[in-house]
Amino acid sequence: MKQNNKQIVKGLPRRILLMLLDCGLIMLCYYIAIYLRFDGAQQYMRPTVIATFSRYMPYMLITYMVVFWFGGLYEIMWEYAGMRDLARLTFLSGLATGLIMMADLLLMPIGGGVLHRTVLTIGAVFNIAAVGGVRFLWRFLQTLTNLRRADQASRQRNRNTVPLLIVGAGNAGAWAVNLCKNKNRSFGNPVCIVDDDLTKRGLRVQGVPVRGTISDIPELVRKYHIVEIVIAITTLKGDRLREVINLCNATHCRVRMLSDPHAVDESGNPVVAGLRELNTADFLSRDEIQLNNAQISEYLHDKIVLVTGGGGSIGSELCRQIMRYHPRQLLIFDIYENCAYELEMELRNKYGAKAPIITLIGSIRDKARLDEVFETYHPSVVFHAAAHKHVPLMETSPAEAVKNNVFGTKNLLTSAAEHNVERFVQLSTDKAVNPTNVMGCTKRICEMLIQSFAMHTNMRCMAVRFGNVLGSHGSVIPLFEEQIKRGGPVTITHPDIVRYFMTITEAAQLVLQAGALAKSGSIYVLDMGEPVRIMDLATRLIRFYGYEPGVNMEIKITGLRPGEKLYEELMMDAEQDKMQQTAHNKIFIAPPMQIDLAKFYTELQDLQVVVEHNDEGVVKELQQIVSNYHPNRKVNKDHTVSAATGNTGIFSTDEVRKGLAANAESNPEKEE
């Protein structure tokens, strides 16, 4: 209470000053009203009227001040006043004028008052304009002062912030400029903008000039001493995005991308406004995939869908994509509960607590558990993404790879067929083509199982074959980033190794589309684009973090790992000439291979016997089943496994430069 009283006393001088100001304004307004009312032929009445009003003015002012005080006029913070506060002033002024008129009529001699009601009315209107106008004028002057101070502070900060060049003068470019100007300048100072639309040249976006086209970036970087480039064209995809990124990287400026202002994260929440670092997915960006959503929806909408390995990289993205088509129920099946639980929480946050999602823990090696799941939930569509996939680890534990990948898949296929599943989609890999490792060989056997079940059951069975997925657990990109942050060296198994890459989202979308094609027994091969040289990925990532490959960040060649080969293939030699195009331009069908089913199942029985022991007998039996399996492995005396071929060593500065030069000659557009 004492503190409140102190605050009231502290605010009294301001209120008293406002009351004195209002008294002066009210007096002035009434005298102006008298002059306007008694003009022309009635000028002779002015002295009498002025004398009368002067005699009663103290009582009028007291009336106004009492009404204004108890009406709360002096409690308003006019710095933030709006129409509601102006309406209050109008009401209070009208009330005070009405009270004065009533007093004039009731208290004056009979015949009606001495104060002219016309003057009182005109004066009341002037009072509202004067009292309100002075306050809003003060607010306007204060705003101008604050803007001037902010502008001066902004100019001072600009001298100390990073000069930016923004690529794109559209809505996203304007959003980027606004972001830099209104977020404490943490993103830098936009100096100029480039855009290929020539009609925008010479215009300004929130004060920032458009100085040229994208091809002018190197010249503008030198001219304006640009330190950082922001790519603010969210629709830029495919080859054009790669061209722009390569051009920006050639300037040695830091390059960042604008977060899509309309994007949402995996939880369905808006992406935090800002700029993000480039990632390898940007370099591998391809034109947006056009899906036949009606075709996909036809086999997923209102269906019970089971995804094995649903908590993994590809499995979890499949679940996210499947939920867009509103299945009756989504079954997430995984042996690792943590990832599966996190995915379930993510999907429930996005689709609601009552979303039709069930997480089931179990192993595909447990046939009884699979039967229990199928009998309980009766899924009609199965996506099989569960597998042991790490090539070097499976070379050390080949028996486990076979138990999980081969016989786990066989269990799943058998249980699915026994419970009338309509469609079964197996995820395969390019490592299944002419395999040199245990993992790839087991995946090739899975493809053979798919074709055998397609021939002897009513279930539509298909496999989808694709290459490496960016950002998946254990993939090369996170490894490179971790090594760079540690200070190096960055390890590469071979300077000439190349791989096919695809983003997780891209892979999941094409898997769903391939599942819609539904030609039983088919092996669908995804168009992975051009293979990517791993050395390129390493050098680009190194430059992302401000280092120079072979100069202040060492690249170390460690030699091929067991089971690894230099070049992956998406098709076997026998498939090359017979590959068929599907209705989707990024999905092809490999011709079915002839399989001696009697021999195949006999060999599987022999394989099931030898996997009781984790030794070379497993590898030899795999060679019997897959004739084009040529293992790149040797078992050492200490029971470790290493590659049969491969080199090791340190990549020197000159060797790095030679490698880059060789790559530039073979891919001239990449180094523009």
C-alpha cells in the first residue's frame, strides 16, 4: 500500500501540469468560439459575452477538471493511446459541457441562463480537438525522436556488422532483408541484392538496392567487400540450385540459405525464422519429385499399414509420409524402442493425441511375435525397412546379418502371406548388385525371396532398390562433420570412391510411389541421379567450416574397408539392356532373374545350418546362393576382418589439388 501511494505521489506533478495545460486550452477554445459565433454584424456583443464567460470561467474549468480527473483522463498513457482513449476524451468533454449547460439553466434567474449555448457547444468541439491534438502531437514528436535514435543506432551497428549479399529479390528476399533489419542485426547488414529478373534491377527492397543478376555475384562481392551471401529463393531446386551454390562458393564467402518461412519441421511446427548453413542435401538437390498422390492414396488411405524398422532413418520418414494419406492405422514395428517412441511422439504432436498410431516392439527374427502382430492388427500393406545395414560390421558378424536380413525377411514374408496381406514392399540397396560384401549379398537374397513369394502367393510383392541416403544413421556426412569439428583429419577410404546419394525424403516418396505401381515380383530401381565423388563431399564440407582441404584440414586416405568397393551399381549386367521404364520417370523395373526355386530353398536350408557359427562357412554358403558375390575381405590371424584390396596414406596438399582438378575436368559445370 505504501509503495502504491509513493507511485501515485510521484505521478502527481505530471498530472497537475496536464491539468494546467488543459485549463489554458479550454479557455483559449471558448474565446475562439466567442469570436467565431459573434462575427460580422454581431461583433458589438463580443465584449459583453467575453465579460460574462470570464466571470464564470473558474466554475467551468473546475467542472472540466473534476470530470476529467474522475473520468480517468489523466491515467491514460498517451504514448500508447488509441481510438478508445479518444472516445473517452470525447465523452468526458461532452459530459462536462452538459453539466455546465444544466447549471446555467437551473441556477441562473428565470428566463434561462447567461451563457450562450452555441458558444458552449462550439467550445466543447474545440476542446476535444485541442486537448486530444496536443497529446497526439506529443506522441508523434516522441515517435520521430525514437525513430531518429534507432536509425542512428542502426547506422552505427551497420558499421560493425557483416556485409551481406542477398540472392533473390522476391518475397523470400524481402523476408530476408526484414529478418536482418529486425532481429538485433545478428544476421548481418544487407548491402545489395541480385536477381535474374531484369525488371527489378535498380529497384530497392526495403531500402536495399538490386544491383545485378546472379552471374554478377563475383563482381559485386569484390566491389562491396561482401563477407557473406544469403540464398533467399526457396523455390530454387535441382541443377540451378547447384549452379548458384557453386558460383557463391567460388567467391570464398560464407554461404547460407534462408529458412523457408512457410516450412514446418518434422513435428509440424513452423521452422524458426533465420538463416541456416548449407548442407550436402543442397548440393545434391534435384528437381522436385512429382508424385501421383491419387495412386498412392488408393492403396494407403483407410488401410492398416505396417512399417518394420519404423524407428530407423528410412522407416521413420516412410511413417511421416504415410500419415499424410490418412491410413486407418499405422503400425510402427521396431526392436529399438527409443527411436520408435520418439517417432510416435512426433507424429502425435503433429496429428493429435488420438492419431491412429501404434508402436510395437519386436524382432523380425521372432516368427511367433510376427504372427501375433498380424493376427491382432491384420495389416494389409507392409513396408519392410528393418535390416542390419552397416557394411563393415556385417563383415565381422556375417551370421547375424544372415539371421536378420535373410531369415528375418523370410519370416515376415511367410507371416504376411499367411495372414492375407495385400501388398509387401521390400527396401533393397544398390549394394545388392554384384555384391562384394555380406550385407549386399543378404539384400540380394531378399530380392530373390520377394520374387519367389510373388510367384507362389496371392500377395503383391516388390522390392525397391536405391543407393545411399543422406543423413541416415551412420552415414558418411555426419561422420565428416564430426571429424571437421574435432579438427581433423577427415578420413576417406579411397580418393576415387563414388556413391549414389538421395535425401531421406526423396527416397521415402519414391518408395511409396513404387509401391503404388504394384507389379508383383518386380524390382523397382530408383533414378539416383549422377554418382557423387566422396572426395568432393569432403572438400566441400571442409570449406563450409572455413578450412582449406590439405592446407589447414588434413584429408587422410584409410583404405577400403572390408566389403567395400569403389563404384556402386544400380543394375546388374544382365539387367542393363532389359530395364523397363514405368509411368514415373524416376522409377524403372529390373527384369526378373531366373531362379531355380528348388535349388534356392535347398541352399537356404544349408545356409540356416551354417549360420549357427559365425565363421567363413557363412560367406562360402552365400557365394553358393549368389553367384556374382565376390567378397572383398580377408580374415586376419587376430580374427579381425580387413579388405582384400585398398590403399592407405595421407593426402598431401598437391594431391588434393590434383584430385580437385581432375574432378573439374570430368565435371566442368561443378567448378564454375
